Amino acid sequence: MATDLHGPVNESVRHAAGQSAGAAPGAAVRVGGLVRSFDGRAVVDDLHLTVRPGEFVALLGRSGCGKSTLLRVLAGLDREIEGEVLVPRRKAVAFQAPRLMPWKRVWRNVVLGLPGRPDRGTAVRALDEVGLGHRADAWPKTLSGGEAQRASLARALVREPDLLLLDEPFGALDALTRIRAQQLVAEVWQRRGCAVLLVTHDVEEALLLADRALVMAGGRIAYETEVALPRPRDSSDPRFAALRARLLDRLGVAGAPVPPPEQPQSPAPARAHAGADENGTDTP
Ligand SMILES: Nc1ncnc2c1ncn2[C@@H]1O[C@H](COP(=O)(O)OP(=O)(O)O)[C@@H](O)[C@H]1O
Ligand SMILES: [Mg+2]
């Protein structure tokens, strides 16, 4: 379910474990030495990460490597951590499951949890932004999967986030709906200019959307690469294929052809997934 913390735009908030660094000038996210353990096992282990304001970062990694754990920490949903986490006060998160309250109309779901009196106009504006204004008074159970996911995105956008956290938001959508949803997120990101951290297991999705792709392994960011390709991205571009092969190799996907550096390759045929994420541990 989307959530947020409210406060002045651009004011950073520090989570937990008090080191003495100041706010994060020039950064939307600054994480240093982050550790999160469950039952004595460090799932996130001395992780360092900086995200620039307005930057779109994709986070890849094998199922169970700690992506959702990191996202929940950044969202402020989990504070049992060591290390330092600086994030904007205005942030919002959307998960794979839209998690709409079935007994509330769509617009009320969108403004659920906002301070003050629920304002239908505010909800409808956010719904309009995702092409769903006409369903404002619908009941959640009457929405298609893609519509429900757009409502979830509207619920995040209504928070006017400086940081948008997305945890496999397209994972449950069919292929066509998924492409539309990806395009919508790209449009929203370009219009809003907020920083985005997108967790995905889909290398292609990461390369279509992100400025930078990270691979998480061993509890930290084990690999990262800039995606310095013109937008809109063309998956048949040899540079795209080369990046895809390199990321798949870093993800340990067997059989991924890895081109030598600087050498254009012919595009790889298959759409590439690094293994579906089966767990649902993202509940606040
Ligand atoms: N609340 C929790 N209690 C115990 N173990 C957890 C909890 N949340 C996550 N884990 C464990 O931490 C590991 C990373 O989980 P998660 O961050 O959900 O992985 P990912 O999103 O990369 O698939 C998994 O082994 C998971 O079982
Ligand atoms: Mg996950």
C-alpha cells in the first residue's frame, strides 16, 4: 500500500542510527553503511547508495537478495537498522499489489492517509494524471489489474513525492498492460522530475526506463552501470543489447552472452528476466 511521510519539499529526513552527517546536499537519497538483519542474518549488509534528485534508478537482483527490504527502509516503513539513511521527507511507495481498500471508492483510496479532510478534487487530479479520472467513483473490485495499478500510482503521486519508490509495480500485469504502465511511469517521471527507485526483476524494463541500473547481491550494491542511451530507448540498439547481456551476467543468469567492452553486439532475442520475486514481505 502506498505510504508516505509529509513535510516540506526538499527537506531531508534521517532515519535511525544516528551518525552525524548533515542533510544530503545534491542527493535525493544517501545511504551509508546500512545494515538490516533478520534473526541475526544481515540481509542488507554495509550498503551504500546515492540517488541524485530527479534520477531514475533501477534496482535489480535475484529473488530474496534484499531489494524490498532496502525499499521498505527508504520508505521509512522499517527503522530497525544500523547505518545512515537520508531521504526526502516527501516520498511515496507503490508495491506490486495495488492494495486498494475494497470498501472505499477509488478516489477515497487515493487520498487515504493524507492529512486534513479528504479532498475529491485532489484525488481526481492525480487520477487524471494516470488516465483514470473517469473511474474516481468506482469500487476497487470493478477495476482491471492495470487500472488498479494506476490507482496505486495515483495514490503515490498525490503525495507529491520527491522520491518515488516502486517495488515491482508491473510484476502482475499482462505484457501489453505492462508496456503501457511502463510508458506511464516514464511520462510521470519526466513531468514530475522526482527521483525514482524502481525495483524490478526485468533487465529490459530497467534499461528502458532508468538512468542507472544497480545489481544488489550479498546485501549491497554489487554492480552498477549508467544507461547512457537516448530516450525513448530502443531495445534493438546494439548498445542496449550489450548492457542487457552485461547485467544478466552480473545477475548470474546462465547463458547470457557477454560482449567484450566497447564492442557492438547484435541484439539478444529473448526478453530477459532474472527470476520472479515470489515473496510478499513488503507489507508495512
Ligand atoms: N520481516 C522479515 N522477517 C524475516 N525475514 C525477512 C523479513 N523480510 C524479509 N526477510 C528475508 O530477507 C530476505 C530478503 O527479502 P526481500 O528484501 O523481500 O527480497 P527481494 O525483495 O530481493 O526478493 C529474504 O530471505 C526474506 O525472507
Ligand atoms: Mg521483493
